[in-house]
Amino acid sequence: MQAAAAQKVSGDDKDFLEDAAQSGHAEIEGSKLALRKTANPDIKAFAEQMIADHTKVGDELTALAKQKGYTPPTEPSLVQATKIKAISVMDGDSFDKSYANQIGVSVHEDAVELFQETANEAKDPDIKAFAAKHLPALQQHLELARALKQKVDPGS
């Protein structure tokens, strides 16, 4: 039964489920790291919001994926994990700048592009609706991340 359900999800739609799950995990792991490392209240507030929002969306994504017969990844991609590891060795202002840029802006730019494309082009109506539903929040996160980056790294 599950194999038949999994075959109903096209390759692109399955790729979305995988990429979206990994992106969410990158946000959560990077933001948990930020809570441990930063003294900046703006970074802490942003990180707390990312953990809460991405955990909620991740739970929804997992339920949708399982309904489609697919088990999504439970951690960031190798590239995302490498970014998180690279910023984990930093402290102070350099950490804050890297977190705002790498986790805040960069990961959200990729996520907005992924969700936009899926909202427009997904074959599965449930996956298409999921992407469309969550796209505005991701766009808002990206704007918040850009504003945060300007605060901690005004010269960039």
C-alpha cells in the first residue's frame, strides 16, 4: 500500500518534500546554535521565532509526506550542515553576522525560491497547497532576516 502511495508523488514533488524538510532542519539547528552562542537580543528573538515556526511547519510537512508514502529527512543537507558547522566555531559579532547571513538570509532565500516554484508547478495538489500556504511566512522570515542582517552587519 505504501509503495503505491509513494509512486503517486512525482520526482519533483518528492524532491520538494526532501529539500523543504532539510531546509527546516537547517533553520532549527542553526537557530538552536544561535541561542547558545549569541548575546545579541535581536539574534535570540529571531532564532526563537525560527525554531517555533519551522518546528510547526516541519511537523505539518512530515505528516503530509507520510500521507504520500514518503519519509522525509530528519536533518539538514550536507551543505547546510557544513554551513552550520562553519559558523559554530565563531563567536561574538562574527558569529552574529554569519548566522544572520548564512542561516537567516541565505537559507530563507533558497526556501522562498523552492516554495514559490512548488506552489506554481507541483503536480500533487496537496503538496502544491502546502507550499502556497507556507510561502508568505517564509517571505516574511526572509524580510526579518534581511533586517536582522542590516542591524548586525550594516556594511554588508
